[in-house]
Amino acid sequence: MTPTRTETISLTDGRELTLTVAEPENAVRGGLVVLHEARGVTDTVHGLVGGLAAEGWLAVAPHLYDEVSGEDAPAVVSGLSGEALLADTDVAFVWLEQRGVGRDRVGVVGFDLGGTVAMVVAGSRTIGAAVTVGGGGIVEPLAAGLPALVEVAEELTCPWLGLYGDDDTIPVGDVEKLRDAAAAAPVATDVVRFTDSSNRFDTNAAVSAEAWQRALNWFDSHLR
């Protein structure tokens, strides 16, 4: 895994945005914006950023908010603004562009909350590809400031892959509704369900490895 580092960007509105980044040792294949889980930029997120860099991707994770405990995460998520999330993601896109990675070679990937935001971004910005891992808020929005994902699906502007485990966290029926909605999008879409009841990404190593490979294959296919 490639080591990560943090950078702080001063924004025009007076705020500062922290980025966790990792760079490939050799040629850059493209850029990936990593959107973190509900608890923030955890060790798992650092591992994901470093792992993507080891695969040749210039990876950057904007800190959408400070790391919080699992107990506090729902309250933080419920107060999120889609406009603010998109603005912070845009900073990450600019960071990649300043390093020579054009939008057609930029993708976005997220899990948990980040998976939800990744799909929102894919319906609002022109990029190369997107992957959602276990993103909730499919039928009912996660927050008042976010759309339901079934509403975003037909507006997708880039190839989008959804990876979901049948683990009771997100209803299977909702995932199938998302599949149907995404099928109407004018771009390539796919939804993969891991159907065993023990298929949790955080506890099942085989499922995690397959999801990781599917995500890499998606970016390999669409970011050229």
C-alpha cells in the first residue's frame, strides 16, 4: 500500500478543506476521488486511498467533515448539504486537474455515506466513471439536503457501478429499484448484489476482495 499524506487547501469562502492523498510511484493512470464513510476519514479510508495509488491511480479523499464516532455519525449525516458536498468534491477535481488529470480520466468512488455521495456526484458533474459501494438513501434520502438515489439514477452523466451486499443494512428491494432506475440512464450502469446473508464488506474478506476487483475493473474499462 502506498503511504498517504494530508494537504490543507484554502478556499475562496474563507474555509479550509483537508485532503488525504496518495500518489503512484510510477506513471499515473488517472485520478480517483475517494468519498469517505459516515465516520469520516478513518484508517479504512486511508487504506483505500493508498491501495488505489498502488494500482496506479492518483487518489484524493476530501474530508467532508471531521472524523466522528459511530454514535454521532447519524446526526452529522442528517445535516449534510448536497451543495456543500459537491463543492468540496469539486475542490478535489481541481486538485487533480492541476496535476494534469483531465475530467475524462477522473472517477469517483465511495462507500457507505461516500457511496451515496459518489452517485450524487455522478448525476451532477461531468467525469469519467463512478462506483458506489453500499450507498444508502436509495428510496428515502439520507438527509434533507440530499436527493434519493432513485431520483439521481436517470440523470447519471458517466458510467456507474453499484456494489451492494445483502446484509440487512439496505433493503434488497431498494437495491433492485435502484437497478431498474439506473437502467434508464443514458450511460452504462450495473448493480452487483452479493447475495449470501453474510456478505458484509467489512467482515467478509472474499466479498471485500471481489468488490475491490470489480471497482478496479470498472475504472480500467471507462477511464482511458
